[in-house]
Amino acid sequence: MQLVAALPSRIPEIQKLIMASLREQTRATIDEDAVNQYVSRMVRDDHQLCVVACINGRAKGVVIGEVGSHPFAKGLIAEDSFIYIKPAFRTPEAMYSLTECYAFWCMRIPNLIVSTLGTSQLGTAQSVEPAAEREGYTACTTYIKEHS
């Protein structure tokens, strides 16, 4: 698996991966236009993380991280928006590669006071947990209720 920076030419592939991820995780109706706008914004914003996992030149996974101001403290906060690998390629090594990429990106953010990992992993928690722990993240409990 090769990790490559997402370029605008990869936007359609990333959109498909995100739609697949959302379909795995929720019964809610997904606004594809909103997904398209989000992916386009993230790929083009140099301050955000958008990396594609490729096998034989084809996108099989994606990691997207966002950074912004902390609401109450002087500093920045980073969070993963998507860490997703197609189920057929979802090995511990593949998940570790993407979580390691996210953790490395976080380490390079000046004035970062907190980062979260795993918030995007509703359907793949077992896959991301070992990789997150290897990167020094501590597990916590989050309760999620999906409203129809």
C-alpha cells in the first residue's frame, strides 16, 4: 500500500470512498453534494490532511484530518474526519499506516494542544483501536445515538 497526498485529480475517488464509509456507518440519507464540496475543500486546503491509500495505483483508503482553533484555549485542535479502508483491504497494517500518517501530521502542527483519533470510526472501531493505541491515544467512551 502506498500513501499519496490527495491531488484534485483524486477527488472523485475520495468521494466514492467517503460515500462507501458513510453507507457502512449510517442509515441516514447522505447529501452527496455536501460530500463533494467537503472533499474538494479538504483536498485544496494546505492546512488540512488528505492522504489516499493506493494499491496498484487505485484508491482503496483515505485519511482526512482537520485542524482549527480550540474553542476555549489558546491553541489548535486536530480531529480525524475520515479514516477508511475498503473492507477487502482492511488489515491491521493498513489501518496502522493511515493512523500513523494522521499522528505524524498532528505532530507537525505548531501550537497543537489536543488531537482526537477514532471519532470517524463508527463502523470500524475494532480496526482502528490497536493502531490508535500504538500512537499513544487513550481510549474513551463516546455514546452515539443515530436519529432517524
